Amino acid sequence: MNQSTDLNVRCTLHIMMIKQIERSGLMLLENELHRAVRAPVMSRSPKTDLAEVKAYMDEHYNEALSIADLAQRANISPKYFVDLFKKTYGLSAMEYLTDLRINRAKRYLKESGYKLRDIALRVGYSDEYYFSRKFKKEVGVSPSDYAKNARKRIATCSSSVIGQLLALNVMPIAAPIDPKWTAYYYNAHRMEIQSHLQLTDPYTSWRFEANVERLVHIRPDAIIVTDRLSEEDQAGLAEIAPCCFVPKHQTDWRAQLRMIAAFLEREEQAEQWIELYNKRVEKARESVQKEVGCEKVAVIRVYGQRLYLYSNPGIEEVLYGALQLESFPDASTNTPLTLEQLNVLNPDRILIMVCPEAVSRAYWLSLQHSPVWRQLNAVRQYQTHLITGDPWFDYSAVGVMRMLDEALLIFTGYCPNIYLDNVHGDSRAT
């Protein structure tokens, strides 16, 4: 074999080796891809996946979105996506998408002069008649009626009425909100409520007069307020606009809501809200009862340097009515209580409301170092929970719904945050 032939042979062998290596590499790559496809797709956190998908829905709600598309974005199977979304957010992906679209439609109806056909297209519905039927099913009134009513300028001088109006899909143009005493409404709606009135609880003459002056300037179409005003003050408000005076103490929040709804011709929205609340109560009660059972729950208020076995209409409604928790006798209003008497009662769980002023806070700090306090069953079992006046003083349709959410979180450690700023926001979960 000459030198040239030997070189050709070696080149041929070298090429064959390279091709063999390439084939081996391709087989390894194909095997890795095959395993990746067959392996469960769990490399990414489901929560992260869903957060990304939810954000995508927030931005693209006006497009055609399907479960298959959304599941693919989450990198999980459609069935798993449906179950996981419902478990995480408390409603299905399609329900959430509908809420996004309907709430955006509300804003267009209130703030724009677009035709119904244009609004339907802008929120993801190609058929304006289907959109109209869907809107009425979700909101309780047709889009045209909603637009007509939404443009009415409604004012209230009572902070407790705000939660009733929002449940009826009415954003007041004037209401008493304050960052300290009505923090939720202030943070969520201060930009939408055009005129911030002064809180008057109890009503003081100079504050009420200041509010009246502002209402005269605003010229609302109607005023809704509780009946705690004097006859003279009620007559003064009636000169500004038609008024609805809601009984403060004689009726529960449902009766108050229905009364306001009748005045504003929104009875259907009121019944929808009450039905929604009742459904939420059934689910919450089942979850809470599994955790709490027959344990006794006490609400303790710290005011000044004293303790009180405390209750109010909202607490009675949610804790001992809706959730059917075991209470103590004599907790109907504000019963003074010594630490020793509390030790005798020895609740299994304690909800503590500390008044937001210096003396009460100082007493609460010292109380936590007391040996008697530390011996309480609820304290030893880490079953004490701080609550605040917001929402537990807000006896309204929105207030009790928020109380229900907070109670669910306190007693079970889990709440899907079902009640979002679910009226007038761009997102809604109910």
C-alpha cells in the first residue's frame, strides 16, 4: 500500500468516526427531548405561571382567549389549569375573564360616548346582542339602563352608606371618607369620589354645615343619608336634592340596601348582591366550622385601660350569625370585663380590637406581659387575632362581605380574596 492509498484510508476512517459521533449526539439529543416532553411539566412554579397568565388576561381581555391557550401559557394541562386557577383565585378563569370585560364595559358606559357595538368590540365581544345579554345577567340591568343610572350624581353624608351604594354599582360623587377611619374606601376610591366630605360621627353642627355648603355647590341629583339627623337638618338637605333617609338602627343591612335600591331603582342589583352574599356564607361556614368546631370565640375591645366583651351588628351578623360560631352570653353590646373575669371565661379564640389612641395602645402593650393574660387558653394556643374597626364597624353590604373574607382568613389561614374592589374596578372576583 503506497503512501497516497494509506492517506485515503485514514481520511475515510476519520470521516466515518465523525459521522458516528454526530449520529450518537443526535440520538442523545432526541432522547433528552423525548424525556422532556414526557416528563411532567412542573419545573416552573404553578403560582408564578398563574400570576403571569392572570396578568396576561388583564392586558388582553379584549382578545379571544381559550382555556387551551391560557393553559399553554401556564405550561400545564388544560384540566390542571382549570382546577388550579379556581383553587387559587376562587373563581374560574372564564368567570374572571368575564368580570374583567364587564367591569371595563362599565367604565366605557360611564365615561365615554361610545356606541354599544363599539364597547362590545373593545371588551372582547364580537356580538353586541350577546354582550348586552351577558351584561344584564352579570350586572342586573341592561347596558343602556346602567349608563343612564351611572350618570346620576348621588351624594351621601354617611360613611356607612358608601358600602351600600358600591354594592349597587353606584359610585357617589360626594361622601365622607378619611384615611384613618375609612381607610378601605379612601385607598380604593378616593380618586373616584370627587368631593371628600367630613366625617360627622356623631354629627357635629360645624362639620355638618360645612358638608351642606359643599353639597349646595356640587348640586347632586339625590342624597342618601342615615336618619340620625335632626328634622331641621333633614329638611335642609331635602332643599338641595331628593333625599332617602335610611334607618340606622332599626333595620339590618339587607333592609337598608333594599330601601336604597328602591329609591335608586336598582332592586335587581340589591337582590343579586344578597344572593351572592348568601352563597359566600355557605362556603365560608363550611370551611370555618371544620377548623373551629365547638370552640368559643370572644371579641375583646381594648379601650383606655379597660377591657370589654364586645359585639356590634356586623360582628353579630358575620361571626355568630353567618358562621354560627359559639359566643358568650352578655356580649350583645359592650360589657366591661376585668382580666380575671376574662380568665374565668377562658375563650378558645380571641379577636382583639384595640382603639387607635395612645392610652389604649399602651394598655394593650402592658397587657401582653401580664401573667394572667399569658395563661389564657387562646394565648397559649396562639389563637389571638388583632382586628380593626375597618371593616368591623362598617355595617353595610360591602362591609359584611369584607368581614366574611377576613374571618375566613383568620380562622382557616386561607382566603382567595374573592371580594376585590369588585365594583367600579378594572378587576372583579366574586
